[in-house]
Amino acid sequence: MEVIASMLRVATPLLFAALGGMVSERAGVVNIALEGMMLIGAFAGAAVAYTTQSPWLGAGAAMLAGVFIAAFYGLIVIQLRANQIIGGTAINMLAAGLTPFLSKIFFDVTGNTPSLPMEARFQYAPMIAAWVLVIGAWFWLKYTPSGTWVRFAGEKPEALESAGVRVNRVRWISVLISGCLAGLGGASLSIFLASSFSRNMTAGRGFMALAALIFGRWMPIPTAIACLLFGFADAAQIRLQGVVLWGAEPVPVQFIQILPYLATILVLAGFVGQSRAPKSLGLPFKKG
Amino acid sequence: MKFLERIQPLIAVIVGLALGLLITQFAGESPWHVLKVLAGSAFGSRYDIGMTLFYATPLIFTGLAVAIPFHAGLFNIGAEGQLTLGALAAAAVGIWFPNAPWPLAPLFAGLAAFSAGALWAAIPGWLRARRGSHEVITTIMLNFVAAGVASYATLYLLKNPDSQNPETMAVGAGYLLEHIKFFGDAPVNSALFLALIAAALVGVFLWRTVGGFQLRAVGQGEQAAKTAGIDPGKMRILAMCLAGGMAGLVGVAEVLGNATRFKLGFSPDYGFIGIAVALLGRNKPLGVIAAAVLFGALHKGTIDLDLETENVTRDLSLILQALIIVTVSADGLWSWMRKAKTNGGTL
């Protein structure tokens, strides 16, 4: 029971980020910038939650910060047509540098925000919100017109454009939503799982969300299940640190740590199931 | 090549730097002062230049590790994992055979580092060539797997019993590379020459040999290459192996030239900065060397910001790098500038 509870908690930031990544990737924009978007969100969330003593305002700030950095990403890769992998790398570096820079300005400490009291943190809300979002995303992509536009922007952008919908506008909005959700994912790290922002606190969770998204074949429900599995590996890994299960040596948790990534590679290689990316993923759209 | 295109990277660097320095204004610093600290700390003395070159050495390797696959139409963001395993392999050889004599010892350790990186990179190469898995995703994932493997090996197999730090035992004395005396106490070592030679060899291979021509042909058009009888899969695997080998050689610079052992997390993201280095250097060996020195200088220069300014820390280097990447890679920005020029408009 306890393991399940901690699995659900640990999976929460992954869920938000993976859903965010899904929206942008289904629209055709690769998002390896999830890591940086989460980091910015984690910082903004903790900073505002501390200043206002309200987790809700913190979450709002995290969403705004995510949208802001996503707008910068959109500017680079949609408007200026930079390579999406390179643009994503730049965003991740920018976030890693900007967060300690800002914490130094606002709180006079490099890399951390002050510790949050219980009242300024979330107890359950993000966990519930994440699952509501999973269902919402599934319904939205499958049954609503705007969800269909997103799917077409990633699969057949030309068809969408000739149907009178501006592809780049759809992509823009998708990237902004992506940043908003990833920011929320970051905030659920800093004001839900932990009680402050610390330097580079995402520690690869943005990439793990990306892995979950690919493992879940770019679909909401399977992606959510992947987040749970990866969250379980993460929770188990923390729990088993230094524990002796058999023999005299403690369990090498490194092998549990790498499982999600190995599983993703196997799925991507088609050894276990098959994972197919949206057809126009990564290709800038330029009106002919 | 038109003049504007030729100097494009230079303009991009200047614009990126200027933007980054302007940000320091918000932290209550004078951008001009920050620039002076940066330049002074990167090039102010022989020692400073030595430190800049020390940081530039691994960046030459990782820049090449991104540049080679680029010519085969591949994006290697796995240099971080490849260099981790290369460094680990160099350390392992040095620990298992501590009495090997110089110069055989570093040669073998170097070979081990190259091979470990190459083998690790062969995995995404093979997956791409034979299974169609996108190398961007597989290399990202393999970075994490490499980190896990290195952490296990360091903590369980090769652990230094005399230290609390996550590091391996030291390699034998015969393995160590000499520091270049000219630069005083800076740990820049003969691996710098290895990096320059590697860059030259990569240039010769890519532009002066049949293999290199075939590799680039695959990058320029898979269909045409196939028609000409080239196996694109084979070329892609080859490109990744060479790239991984280059990244692995970072182990020579770090383990044999500096730390004498493998330390977990020794790399300040050399692998990712390699992407920026290759991009700025336009994937050419000389360009990679120049870009590596620039990024090495940024790294060294910003370290002194911690002491020399009130509010700006070394984290500025990440911001500057990110902005330079953006200004270099924003394709639309340049076509917009060119259009403005041909239309007779002002920039």
C-alpha cells in the first residue's frame, strides 16, 4: 500500500511533463526541452509559493513560467525554424543557468529557494489534477475538433493547412500548452514532493517523461501507465538504497535506475511492441 | 560563400554574448565589467590560457563526436554517455594493470577509452541502421544507462577505499600524461595535442578518403547514396563508432591527464556543450577547434565571476552558451537578415 502511494506521488511530475510533451510532439514539434521547462516551473513555483505562502499561486506562476519559456522555444523552432533538437538543448541549458541566476537575485542564495512551510505546499491536489488531465487529454485528442487539428499538425500538416487551419498556429498553441504542463510538473516537484527548489532538481525527470511518452506510444493512457511504471522504479530505487536482500552486498540500485531507459530503447527498437512517432515530428512547416 | 554567410557564426557569437551580458544588468552588474572579468579570467595570464585550453580539450573531442555523425545525417546527443564510459574504461585499464610502462600504458588506456566509447555509440548506430529507431531518443536514453553503469562500476567494482568521494582508485604512474609546463600550474596536458591530431585525422578521413566521401554521401541523400552502391546502414554505424571513439578519448584528457582516476560526474556536460561546439564550428575540424576554445574560455571565464562580482555566478556560462546556440542555429533569423539586405532594407 505504502509503495503504491509513493509510486502515485513520484509519478505526478512525470505525468504532467509527459502529457505536455505529448501535446507538442503530437503537433509535430519535438520536445526535448521538457527538462528545462520543468526546471523553470519548479523554480517559479517554489519562489512564488514561498513569497505568497500559497501553493495555488505557486502553481499558477509555474504554469506562467512554463508558458514563457515555451514561447521562447516556439520562437526559436517554429518562427526562426531552428533545429528542434538544438533548440531544445539550448532551452535546457538556459533553464539550468537561469534558475540559480534568478535565485541569487531574489533570495541571495545560489541555486536554492527558502524552505516552504506545510501550509505553502500541496498535499494531494497535483496528484488528482494529473489524473483528471490524463482522462481529459485522451478525450480531447480523440473526440474534439481542436484535438484532431493537433494530431493532423503532426501527421499531415499539408492536409490541415489546405483544410484552412494554420499549422503553425496549432503548433504554437501546442508548444505553449506543453510548457504550461511541464511547468506544472516542475512545480509538483518543488511544492508537492519537496519543500523548496534546489539546483538542477529535475535531475533528468524531463527526459524520463519523454521516455514515458515514447514508451506509451504518444498516447495518453499508455503514457500514463508508463509514468506509473517509471515512478514505481524510481520509488523502489529510493526505498532499496542500501538494503540487503540476498547475500552480503546491498542491492545495486543503479540497475533499477536504468530500467526505464532500457525499456524505452527496447520498445523503440521494436523488440517489445512497436512505437511509431507522428509522421511529421521534427519537421518545420513552411507554407509552400 | 557570401560574406555575410561566412562571418555568420562570428556575428551570432557577438549577438549571443551581448544578450547574455545585458541580462547581468538585471542582477545589478555592469555588463562591461562582467565582460572584462570574463576576458581577463579566460586569457589574462599563461595560467588562465592554460585553463581555457584545459577545458577546450574535451570539447574538441565531443565537438568532433557530434560533427562526424552530422555528416552522415545523424544527431549524436549521446556524447555524454560515450565519454563517461570512455573515461571509465581508461581508468579500469590503469587500475587493473598498474605496472604497465610508459608510453605503452597510455596508449593502451587510450585505445580502451576509444573502444569503449565506440562500442557504446555503435548501439544507437546499429539500432538506427537496422531497426529504424531514432538516434536522438536512443542516445538520450543511453546517456542515463551509461551514468548508471558508471555509478555501479565506481561504487562497487573500482571504488577508492581511502576516500568518501564517489571515485575509483588511481591508475598506475606509467599512465599519467605530462602537463604542458608553459602554462604553469594549469592541468592542460598532452591530450590537447591528441585532440588536435584527432581533429586533423577526422578532416582527412571525411574529405580525403573514399570512406569519408561515402559517409558524407549518406548524409546528403540516402537514396542517391544507395544508388551509388553505398550501404547507408553501414556508414551510419561507422559514423557513430568514430564519434563514440572521439568522445571516449575525453577519458584520456581527464583520467590520464588530470584526475588520475575516474570521478563520478567529472564532466560539466562536455557532451552537450559538444553539440554547441559542432554547431558553431559548422561541423568542420578547424571550426570545432575554434569553437571549443571559445566555449572553454567561457567556462573558465565565468568561474571567476563567483569571486569578482556580487550577484553573477558561473551559471552565467550556461546562459551565454544557450543564447549563442540560439543565435547560431536560428535559420529564419539569417534568411530574414539576408532578405532585408537584398530588399535594400536596413538591418
